[in-house]
Amino acid sequence: MPDLILRLALPSPLRRLFDYLAPADVPPSVLQPGARLRVPFGRREIVGVLVEVTQQSDVPPDKLKPALELLDSEPPLPPALLKLCLWTAQYYQHSLGDTLSWALPTLLRQGEPAEVRQERIWLPVEGARIDDPRLSRAPRQREALKAVLQHPQGVRHSLLSTLQLNRDSLELLLEKNLLRTETRRRAPRVHNGGWLAQPELPLNAEQRAAYEAIRAGFGSFQASLLAGVTGSGKTEVYLQLIRETLEAGKQALVLIPEINLGPQTLARFEQRFNARIALLHSNVNDRERLDAWLAARDGEADIVIGTRSALFTPLKNPGLIIIDEEHDASYKQQEGLRYHARDLALVRAHQENLPIVLGSATPSLESLHNAEAGRYGLLKLTQRAGGAQAPRFLRLDIKSLPLDSGISGPLQQAMRQTLEAGQQVLVFLNRRGFAPTLLCHDCGWLSQCPRCDARMTLHQRHNELRCHHCGHVERPPRNCPSCNHVDLRPVGAGTERAEERLSILFPDYPVLRIDRDSTSRKGAIEELLSTINRGEPCVLVGTQMLAKGHHFPRVTLVAILDADGGLFSADFRAPERMAQLIVQVAGRAGRAEEAGKVIIQTHLAEHPLLVQLTEQGYFAFAEQALSERRAAGLPPFSHLALLRAEAHKPGQAEDFLDQAYLQAEQLMDELGLQGIELLGPVPAPMERRAGRYRAQLLIQGSARVPLHRLLHAWLPYVETLPGSRSVRWSLDIDPIDL
Ligand code: ADP
Ligand code: ZN
Ligand code: ZN
């Protein structure tokens, strides 16, 4: 019989599989796709995933090496997930091995057994009592026993320090036969009656209609866009759909944007359900991630909540997928495998025949377009649940108004009134630091980053100039590096400066800054939130961190200091992002009894998109923006791919892209592909970044199929272009920033 050839996906950027011989002593029957093997690779040993077993190889037999070890008797990767990864690699034109590396928990990639850690559980023996005479002179042991007795399910070893239990005391109790231990794979299901730990809210008419419509599609693929204004009770609809899913014996997968998975969100799920919740986000460690992943796979987690990459969590009995805030940019991965978790979730729902709900107060234009085209059911929630009122918008024309650290006179007045009425004000400014640049008033020198085509931001508190693009840090010069004069002035305002100025303008009220810098310390955000939630009048100033997830019931005035960036930008998605941000920030206001007010400072007070947004609302804006996109042939009315390249020497990246361009043109001819345009190459919007010169080539197709045929045929050429060795390049399918 000929030797069996194993075709493996290896963690390598090369878009091909690698052939090996089966390890010596392994019977063919256990070699199933999805199993991991340890193999020699160059001088290293690495872990690969078996994709197929064949009997032929293009590699000469004497060059084939045997795999060293089979790591799994059962493939850790269920077929459905392997299928999703295959689709992902194909669609994003990415190496399957590297795709699997992004999809799998780190420990599995490293060859760790695909088994849940055995955990030691401490339990009292029958009849153990704290007045046991043997403990009369051992107060610490008595305390420890008392603590354990309060946990009828036993105390997990990993919780000892959390519960402040002393390990030595427990060991002594074990010797005295008052405690015993057990090793358990996982905490057993806690079930005291139904799935609900808390009664559900009676749904209002709109919520009920949405809920019924989605529920009617349970059991098969159906995509629904739940477009509900902030506070309209989308989460309540999700929760009731999840309950429905659990009752059917199935699991729910909930994806949340990176910034939203705070304790608040989690608490809502935990309070509602008697269910095992697996968490997968950037703060869980590798071991916890693997345990959560395995629990989901084995059907021992009922609800899986996580950020982008949780999309790749296998589910034994999947019943429902929810994508909260589906418009959020954090669903798109911007490095390596540049996938969009929302788009892949739709593919997954389709492959596994599941209902999927995309929720947002400000749906992406793509999703709205899909809903209009009848591909998604569109369910609108227009009223705030619990009777809160929608905010009113005011465009404040600042063309001829003097600004004081970005704040106009009329805005100051409105803020004062609000504070004096005992309410809170939120000031939104999407720029961190003190000032976006430092300027020499004598010669015009600017604090340019030495490595980027960008200015360094002044961070006064740390007395630093920082580049927000490459991380370069310098001390601000005392004298102008160019003319040696001392008249260096910060220009423009970031959150630090706004905070400083607002503290002077409103000395009687606390001014709280919320941005990445002020919340980087653990627990800082919780402290800020608890101050805000006390409800006393104050000013919150911050970046888009303020726009997401948090509820500020006492905020009745929202000020947007500068909305113009979104209207001026060269990126065609900028207005959409601006509108989403404004609506999301506005959604923080007027949640309780009072309607909130939103003041938008702008130089373009009559811009049609801004007028549409503030007078007719987000959907009217979206209509208008979509018709502009249609007229310009931009997504979602066409499809894009972006080939990016960067190099140390100027011109190299563009040379490489020129070569790639010629190849693409030739292929389009050969394959007879129509409706594809090659735009570029052009320098990237910020040409130099972190010391590299960057350029890009945009490929636009009126239909997806020919575009992807071209990309598929093109990439093998691109990989071998003479220039490809001196540049760093990547292909971004459906890029979201151009
Ligand atoms: P969203 O997710 O759309 O922002 P939430 O689900 O967070 O909205 O709901 C906003 C507020 O309204 C919450 O305090 C929630 O408890 C409350 N709420 C939601 N649905 C109802 C309902 N049917 N009846 C009363 N209050 C509700
Ligand atoms: Zn100067
Ligand atoms: Zn820089």
C-alpha cells in the first residue's frame, strides 16, 4: 500500500498546504481532518492542522518527512469550524494555516492538549462542623472550614485567593479529614428551576413585533437587522431571544465591540440567566480562553459572549448569533487576517443554518442596503423604552465665533445653564492629548514626527510629544529646533486641553476626562463612572470612549466640539462614521425624564448630510448617503480590495504596485473579466509612517465574483514579483479605511 500523505495547514503566510508522511505508529483511521500534528519545519518544530489525507504528493518521496506526533485522537476543531476557516482563507485570499492561527486559541496553536484543565475542588466531608474539638485551638482552620461550608458546590481551587482562603489551613483540614477534594472538569450546571434568574420585562409593541419576527425564523438561516435607537430596548429583545434559544436546548453566540464588554454588559446577562456563560475577549488569559472555547465546543457553555475573534468559537448546539452594534469598526481586524467578524458571522449563520440578528442604533450603510434589497428583515425600534425622550439637535455655526480651547461662547452659556440646573454635560472631542501640534510662532516650525507624515501631539501632563501613529515619544523642546526662539505654542485642542480650560471656566463643578490616557489604569474607568453615576452636576469630556455602551442618565446636554473632520475627509466612509458617532454620543443624553439637547459646533452648518442627520434623523441621513454612494459607484454598490505596500526606500512600494498593476491588467484580459477598475497606485493618505514609505492600489469591481476571480488568479503572481522581497505588502478585502 502506498504511503499516506498528510496535507497540513501550517502557520505560515504561504498560501499552500504542506505534505508530510503519517507519523510511524499511527493507524490511518485516527487521522481525521481538523486534528493537530507536530511536524519538523526547517530547523523548528511546529504545530499544523490536518486538512486532508491523500496518496499523492508533488514532493518527491525521498524529500517527504514524517510528522513527529499526532496531538489529538479527536480533532479539536469540529467540521463546521474547519469549514468556516476554509471559507475565510479563500475569501480573504489568506493562508489557511495563518487563518487557523487567528481562529484557534493560542494554547491549541502551541500544541497544548485540547482538554479542560482539571480543577481541584475543596468540599467539606459529611458532618464536618466548625465546633469540632480538634479546631478549638486552630482559629484559622475554623475560619477556613466555615468559609468552605458556605459553598455547597465546593470551592474551586482557582478561587482560593479571591475568597481569601488560606491554602495551608485547607491542607490541615484535609489531614484531619474535615475536608475532601475532588477533581472536576468543570463546574456543574447550576439549575434551580428555569433558565431565568430574573423576570423579563414585558416587551412594548415594537419590541414584541421584532421579537416575534425573529423568533418565527428560528431553526434556519435568517438575517435580521434590528435597527433601534439608543435605549429602545434592543438588549431586552436579545435577552428574550436568548432565553428562547436556551429553552430549545441550544447555545447563543453574542458578539460585542471591543470597548463594550465591560462589567455592565456582562452583569446584565449574568443577572438574567441561570446559565453557563463563556467569555472571550482581550482580557482573558490564554488558559481561560482555551477553557471557554472548549466549554462552548462541548456544549458546556450556554451563552458565549465575546469580541471579534469569538466568532470562531465552535458551538456544539448553535441556535442563535447576535452581533451587537454591528456598525462598529472594531469588528474588522486591521492586521494579518483582515476579516470582518460581522460579515463572517453571516457566512457562518448561513453555513450552520442559524438565525442571526444584527443590532445597532446606527446600522452600517452596507447592512441597510442589504435590508432594502430584501436580504435581511428590517425591524425598527423607534421609541426609547421606559419612556425616555429623544434628544434635540442644534447646529451651531462657529464660522465667525472666537473659540476658547475649542469652545464657543454660546456653548459655554448653554453649559452653564445646564450645570446650574443641577444636570450633567458631556463634551465630545475625538482627539486625545493637550494639543494636536506645537508651533513656533516665529518661523512656523511644527512638531513633525521624524518617522511619519504626521504631527506629534503634545501631552502636557506627561510633558511629552507623542506620535499617535507610530508611538514615537520626545520631550517637547524648550526652544524652537529651527530658529531657537522660545515662542512655541500649542495649536488646537485635545481632551487634555479642553479639560484644563473647562476646569477654569467652571471652577465649581468637577471636570472628568474619559479617554484612553485617563482610563489606562485598572479600575480607573469604574471610578469615573461611579462618580458620574452619583448624579451631581459635572462636566464629562472625552473621546469616542464616551460614545459606547455607557448610560449617563443625568446628562442632558451633549456638546460635539468639532464635526467637520467627517465632512472634509477624503475617505468616502468618513460622513457615515461621523453620523454614527454623533448619534451614538447623542444617545447618552436625555435617557430619563428630560429630553436632552445636542449642540454640534460646525463650520458647515448647512451641509446637506449634516442637515439631514440633525433634522430628519439617522435613517434619512443614510438614505441620502446611500444615494450618493450609488451615484459614485462606491460600496455597497461596488466591491473593493486594497493592495497595500510599504518599504524603507521612497518609490519602492510604488514600483512594486506598478508591477502588480501590469499583472492584473494582463490577467483581466486573459480571463475576459469585465467591470473591474484598477485605481492607483497612489501614495497612502499618510505616505510615511513609522519610517516606511507606503502606497496603495485599489481594485474596484462592480460585481463580487469577477473581482474575486481576478484576486485569486493574481495573488500567486504578486507573491513572486521581483519587488515583493523588498516591500511589506498585504491585501485587504472589503477594506474599511482607505
Ligand atoms: P438598547 O440596547 O437599545 O440601548 P436597552 O435594552 O439597554 O436598550 O434598554 C434601555 C433601557 O430601557 C434599559 O434600562 C432597559 O432596562 C429599559 N427597557 C428595555 N425594554 C423595556 C421594556 N419593555 N419596558 C421597560 N423598560 C425597558
Ligand atoms: Zn522657530
Ligand atoms: Zn510617528
